[in-house]
Amino acid sequence: MTTTTVPEFQHRTVLLDEAVDALALDGARANGVFVDGTFGRGGHSRLILSKLGPDARLIAFDKDPQAIATAGQITDPRFTIVHDSFATMREALAERGLNKVDGILLDLGISSPQVDDAARGFSFRNDGPLDMRMDTTRGMSAAQWLATETEQTLEKVIKEYGEERFAFQIAKAIVARRAVEPISTTRQLAGIVAGAVKTREKGKDPATRTFQAIRIFINKELEDLEVGLNHAYDSLAPGGILAIISFHSLEDRMVKRFFASKANVEQPDRRLPIRAVDLPQPELKLLSKMKPSDREVDENPRARSAVMRVARRLPIPSLQEGA
Ligand SMILES: C[S@@+](CC[C@H](N)C(=O)[O-])C[C@H]1O[C@@H](n2cnc3c(N)ncnc32)[C@H](O)[C@@H]1O
């Protein structure tokens, strides 16, 4: 058995109380089944456990072996950790005999320990091997991908996932440099990008967008979110709550559209002879959209881009509604 050591980097949980409150862990729901799809260092999971009743279950997921090692320190019998993407939620729950759950939280993106530990290769500030995988046990590192990808795909990824205006120039510079030497460290890549980006955005390192794009691509973040949203929706019991915290516009747009597609059901022409019971019904009720307070952002600047959207699965059973 291999043991994963967890370096001492802290993660400050964003929207901690707000996200846990959104799951409404009171009344009969306190003994329900809940999912934390992004365990991280367990800030949300620990608070959820502290509020749950003795018969509740909390199933958490993370792709990162260090997150899994941290979760291994929780000995609470109500808690289970799964080393996999939340995009496998439906099967993972079914394997544990849990088909429907009462609430799901996704706190997307990367954790502070992943960024702060130079050895993980996510940071353009600290030099480290260009890895960027959340799950270091599988898949291709950023260095391997940059060494082999076509210039056209590099440009497409950097443009779409980084919303980077200079994607063409950056892709060209990467391809030119890799013909001379392997691109294997974060500072090396940051330098190549800085040389290709012609204008500077105030307060933003020129490598920010490119690093974000490569990270999203390497970790299949948007694919996982798309699949994960469907798994989460299918796994929710009527009355179940889905709370999602996203950190950039690509994610938030996807969450917003998914919620809207289930909540805003187009009604047929009123003049058609359709019985009321046969009319399409909304399947989600939008409950809230929230951002961290100014105080939270002052204390934790990484919270500044967070947006949480919360929705409830319909129909709401009368039993749980009164709970
Ligand atoms: C923002 S952090 C979560 C922090 C956590 N809420 C806490 O309080 O410590 C995001 C975490 O989700 C994990 N992650 C991101 N995408 C994932 C996915 N598709 N499946 C499972 N874990 C994922 C990352 O590895 C990271 O540990």
C-alpha cells in the first residue's frame, strides 16, 4: 500500500456557513444522505458532519490523493470518502446502496494547497514541475501535453478556457520553444507566455489566463462539471438541494444554464387542448445566488470570484416540506 504524505498547506473554505446553511440540515433532513463532491481539505464536510444526526451519511469525493489522505483522518462512521471525480457520483452512490440523496455540494476548482505547493505545478509564481493534475495517479501532466499537442489545439484551449486574446501568439511561442528544449517547469512556461502577451491587465500576471486554461483542460474540469451536473440532478431525491460554488465565468455559465434548463420550462400554446396535469413541469426551483461578503474577500482574497447557486429538486414532497 502506498501512503500519501500531505504537506502542511492550509485551505480556507469559501462560503463555509452559507454553503452548509444552503443544504438545510435541519428537521428530518438532518438524518438524510448528503454528498460533498469536492472534499479538498474538508472544511465543508467537517461542518456538515457537525450538524448531521446520528443516522445521516456524508459521501465525499475528490480526485486529489492528498485530499483523500486528509479525509482518511476522519474516523466518523457516517462519513465515506471516494477517490474519484464527482462525475462518477451516480455509480459510486449506487455501489453503496444509495440511490437518492438529500443534498449535494460542489465547491469547484482547485484548493489552496494545490496552488501553494510548488511541487504540484499549478502556480506560475513558484517554480515547480509543470504537472497541474489534481489526480496525480492518472492522466497526462501539463508538460506531457504541451510537448505533444498541435499548435491549433493549444491555441483553441488557451483561447476558450483562458479567454485569452493572445492565444495564437502563445501557442506559437510554445511550439517554437519546445523545438529547442522541453518545457518542463512552471516558471519556464510563465516566461514564454509573458514574452507572447503584448498588453498587460492591471493586477494580473500575464500567465494567469494560460495557466487557468491548461489546468481546466488537463483536469477535464468542464467535461466533469457537465457530467457531474447530470449525475447530481439524477441523484437528488425530491426536495433535495444542489449548491454549487464556481470560481470563473465558464463554470458559472454552465451551472446557470443547467439550472435554468430544469427550472424554466417552456409552456405550450395556451390555446392547445392540453390538460393542466399534462403540462410540462419545472424540475428545479432556483433558491438563491450568492457571493462572498466584502469581509470574507478581505480576509481571503481567493474568495473574490466565487459565486454560489442553489436549487431544489421538484416536486417537493409535503413530508419534507414541513420538516
Ligand atoms: C475549492 S477545493 C474544495 C475545498 C473544500 N470545500 C474545503 O472546504 O476544503 C476543490 C477541490 O475539489 C477537487 N475537485 C475538483 N474537481 C473535481 C472533480 N471533478 N471531482 C472530484 N474532486 C474534484 C479538487 O481536487 C480540490 O481538492
